Amino acid sequence: MSLAPGVIRDSIVDFLRTVGRDASTDEIIAGIQIRIGQVPSSSVRSYLRLNTPKTFERTSRGRYRLKIDGHSSDHASVRDGNEAKAIEIGQACLYHADCFEWLENQKPASIHAVVTDPPYGLVEYTAKETAKLRAGKGGIWRIPPSFDGHQRAPLPRFTVLNEEDRRELHVFFKRFGTLVARAAVPGANVVIASNPLLAHIVAAAMAQAGLELRGYIARQVMTMRGGDRPKNAHHEFEGVSVMPRSQWEPWVVLRTPLDGRVQDNLRRWKTGGFRRPSADRPFGDVIRSHPTPATEKRIAAHPSLKPQAFMRQLVRAVLPLGEGTVLDPFMGAGSTLAAANAVGYTSIGVELDKHFFDLATGAVPKLAEIPVKASDASSL
């Protein structure tokens, strides 16, 4: 793969600026590969060595940080001055942009809550996998083997992630958490969809970025994960399941540090807790759910679309006083924004993939209009 001049340089500078500290060479390599794809490790190491001490400072063996005032203005990322324009749908603003770049350009303390479902594995949303998906020839997705009439292979199995994959996930979420901590107001809820095999990585990485882990919300729903007999030995061990059949989906709950007491934070920032469904019932950490209805999938054919009955309960809860802006930095088909419109909240969505961005612009108003049964969302 041939990269344009300066791409590796800009990616290293951008990564070190984002983490705001020194980092090991391996961390730097993983961080820039998340951003621009696979690059030779030797190229990164060579660039670091050749540009120390002009641009980078070597803090210890194999560790570097960005030198203050050490790079000229022509080293700035190409994103500068190219902020995306928003499309407004109801109370929602949709941006076609890289959420990392978008977050870096936002004013500090400008977001009041984050609700999102990121692209796990980082492989899912690469050009290669999305091309296969759209051609009906596979793709690594969190969906059943048959979807919309197309066979998918391989199936999404997070158990196949190796140590390097998990390390890259940690770097990805630590960087994401650093940016969120800067953009969000004190006491802002940050709620992130995950799965039982990776939730601990998300929680640990974002806590290291400065957010407070507040627990987990369990979306109680039968999933396609687990329950299988041993591969190629299912007759021999027919009474064995390799893993428990998953019947819940964990959403990691974090919070930016408070500004004083909870009551002080609520008065100043309108954040610091969860909105109660009613005066006599607190918001709970278990929400009964169903798979996304076919009617919603027809509106928004996104592989990981969440149902409005669930999303509206969650989105409503994250703004304790019903005031502020909810951000979904991995917008997908816009289910978070649709839920925010349905409950009367202001929201922002950011999506890098143009196909999904275009899908969201049509789906958000239609999803927001879908009636939700009281039994599915008793708080609404």
C-alpha cells in the first residue's frame, strides 16, 4: 500500500496529541494503524528516530511524546479548516465525518451525554468488509448467517480476536475516551454498547482516559452468541455447550468527573444522574428488549441496528433533567438520533461511512415516527 507523503507523520502527531502523554512505540503503531490501516512497523520506528528531538522527545527506552512547539504548522493534519457541514433533521444534526477529528474540533464541555454502538474489532467497518457485505459475499458483522436474503460468512465470533486485536481495541477506546472526556460537560453519562467478551476492555480503556466507570446496563435480549456444541464434535459431545448462550447485551456506563456534589453538578451543568421513568420508579440497569423488528430493519438496513423501544428508554434516561445534547459519534443508521427526536431531545450524530450516513438521513425521521408499545417501553 502506497501512502501519500506525510500521512504517517500526521498520524503519529495526531495520536500523541490526542493521548496527551508519552506512549510506547507499540502503542503509537497500533494507534496509527487504527486510523490509516496497516503500515510497516519499521516505517513508524524510523520516522520517530529520525525526527527526535525536532518533533518528538524520547522519554525512555522505546517511549516518545510530542515535543511542545516542536513541529511547524505544515505538520498539522489535513483536516484543519475542513470541518464537516451538518444536515438537520428535527432536533438532530448529522455530520459525515471522522468522529475522532470531529471531537477534536469541538469546544470543551459542549456535549451532555454520549450514547453509541462502536464498530468492534475495527475490522467490521473496513472498506474490504463493507464491500463484501454490500456485494452479498460475506463481511464480519454481528448478525445471523442469513440476513436480507444473503448468506454471510464468516460469522461474527469475538473469540477469534487475538492479543494484538484486543490491544488495538484498548488503544482505540482510550483515545476515544480522552476525546469524549474533553468534549463532555462534568457529570455527563457515556453509555457504550458492547458484548460480554469485550466490555471489560472498553471499561478499562475509557477509565484510563479519565472517565469514571459507573456499572453496566443489561439489554435483556436473546442474541446469536454462544450455546454451540464443540465444533466438529457435536455428536460426540451433544450435551455440551462451549459457551453459555448469551441472553443479554452489556452497555458500559461511564461518567465524566463531577464538578462538586451531584446537586451542584445538576444545578450548573444539568447532568450527574439518570432521569427516572416516573416519580416512584428509578431508572434500572436491566431493560427488557426484543430483537430489532423487521419494520425497523426495512427502514434502516444496518447490521447492528438497535430497536427504538430500547433506544428511547436509554436515550431518555441519560439526560437527568431532560436538557442538553446527546451525541452518537458512531451514528450508523441513526437509531440514537431517531430516539432523541422521539423523546424531544437535541442530538448530534457523526458517521464516517458515506453509505450509512446517507441511510441515516432517510431513516432518522421514519424511525422517530414509529409507535412504541407501552409494554416495550413503559417509561415512555
